[in-house]
Amino acid sequence: MTIPDDGETVGLFEPLMVSEGSPARAGLNDLALDLAEKSAAFRSSLPASVAEALVDLVRAMNCYYSNLIEGHDTHPVDIERALRNDYSADPKKRDLQLEAKAHVAVQKWIDEDGMPEPPTAPASIIDLHRRFCELLPPELLFVENKETGEKIPVVPGELRRRYVEVGRHVAVSPGAVPRFLERMHKAYSLPGRIEPILASACAHHRLLWVHPFLDGNGRVARLMSYAMLRKALDTRGLWSVARGLARQEIAYKDHLAACDALRQGDRDGRGTLSEAALASFADFFLRICIDQVEFMESLMRPDRLRDRILIWAEEEMRAGALPQKSDVVLKAVLYQGQIERGEVEIILGTSDRTARRITSALLEAGALSSASTRAPLRLAFPAKFAGRWMPGLFPEQAA
């Protein structure tokens, strides 16, 4: 089919950044620097072994909240089951598990530096969509025309070939999408310390304004911003903005809608769209980021985390779910970051057989992990324990 192009100029979605002359810019600069400092402090506070374990849980958390914004509720416990190929017998729940598994796979690709080009490059944006959608079940790869009832297939990695309307916003014609994406990439390829952080917020809205795909734009935008923040702040995947956006979903969507507005008078920047609205969204976005870093930092404070895990272990031992002295092994791992398997016998002052039994029980429970039968023992953060170990990270799973 011929792809219609109405010849729109890229000036239609200017400004792409909050200008230095904006009254809001100084405050945004302060927020960006505050975020950079807090993120770096949190990252440096974590032992490497703990950080590595936390990344896996954050992926499931990020996936849960990003999908929740789209109205899809797949609890991180069910996401972890999907990662082990343990799926629900309910076809709808299974499809949502596959969707979540796809999201985690794409974020893992980002975390492992698989993205060859910057996150705002058109090729990267297309790759995010392709990698996510190609793992989805067929039942989730279509959109429905509300007026005609027509089911339109969504092709992984394919820019839309149709006109779309999102709320009150009529997106640019399909043929215009590539040049708007190119303009975005050029505008957001910025040096320095502050600009790349601010760009992660501004690009979030502008990508949604372009609406390059028939479906999946929200998740692609959040994954793109995640990748931008990871690069700009070296987050190591230890926190995510998605949780904060989901917890303030109404405000998030209101801000996005406000950014679609045209410039309001001579004092509202020099572009076609409102600079004040873009600045307001950037302020909201950066404050959400800071809040999430502070939240994760509060959960991971060594003394409090140790107390919560050891109280849990004591309760499990009393209930007979873990062998006695399991807490001693956990305490050693919590203080040292990791321990060799051969150390367990010495730490416990017991026989090798007892040490192996306790080690096996902790591994089977998911409290510890190990890359192989000879590799060191490290702390794990399974989603099923998050309610006790890291309260507030996500809601308890419904019974």
C-alpha cells in the first residue's frame, strides 16, 4: 500500500528541549544534578554481588509497572514463573505472562549493552519495538478500529502505515514518521552532564507525540527513556522510573496530554508546541526519578535489609520451612556479599553433610543463588519474598 505523507515539517513538534532561556530551566538543571548525585550515591553504596541480584528483580518490577500502565496486570511472581517457562493454564493469563517475558527480555538486552546505537536513534527505537513484539503471542499483535471493528495486525518493528488519533491528538501522517524520528535523534544527541538527563524526559513525550507504531508506543517510550537514563547516569539497572509513573498514572497521562498543546502566547517559547507544558512534564518526570532512587536506597540500606531478611529466616525456621542455622548462612552472605560453598561448614561449625543440606534448602527456597555447583553463594531477590524483604516494591500477589 502507498504510505500517505502530508508533508508536515518537523517544526510541528518543536521545541524538543526546554531552552536555556526558559524560566523553568534553572530548576530543571538543579533536579538533573540532584538526580545524578543521588543515583551515583545509591549505585556506589551496593556491593557488586547485591547489585547483580537486584537488577533481575528490578527488571520484573519495571515490566510489571510498565504493563500496568497499559492496563495489563501481571504480578512479578508470575513474571518470574514465565521466565522459568511455567505458564498459567488460563490462556489470557498465559498471554500476559508471555508479554511480560518479552518486556524483560528487551530490558535485559538493554542492560547487557546490546543496543548498538544510541537509544534515540530511529534504528534503536524500531529495534525496541521489533524485539518486544516478535516475542508476543498472536492474540496480542493486533489493534482494533473502534469505528469499523476491523482487526489490524501489528508487525514487529514496522512503522505505522495508517493515520492514528490518540485522545485529542492526531499524530503526523505515516510518511512523515521517519523524518520526525530523525529530527528527534539529532535534537537529543547532546553532550554534557545535564542535557542527556533532561533529554530522557523530553524525548519521552515527543516520541509518544510522533506515535511511530500502530501499538506498543508507551512501552517503547518507557524502554527508550530507561535506556537513556541508564546511559546518562550509569544506573546499572538498579532503579526504574516506571514504578513512579504507574503510581501517579493519572498525573502522568495528564502531563502527556498537556504537552500536546500549542504554544500559549509569546512567553511560551518559540516553537509550535507549549514549552511551559514540556518543562512541567520534565519537572514531573525528574522528580519521579529522584523519588524512585530514594525509595530504592531506603529499601537497600544494609542494616534494615539485613534485619528484614533475618527476621524472615527466623520465622521460616520456626515454621519448619528452613533448617535451623539457615539464618547464620544468610547473615554471612549479607555481611560478606558472597561466600564460598566450602566456607559454610566452617561458619556453621557443623558437618559437611549438614552444611550441604542447609545450603541446598536456601538455594531451593530462592534466598540464595549460585552460577554453578562450585560457584560462590550469593543473595537472591526473588519476587515471592519482596513483600517481606523489600516492602512497597510492588503490591502483594492476590491469593
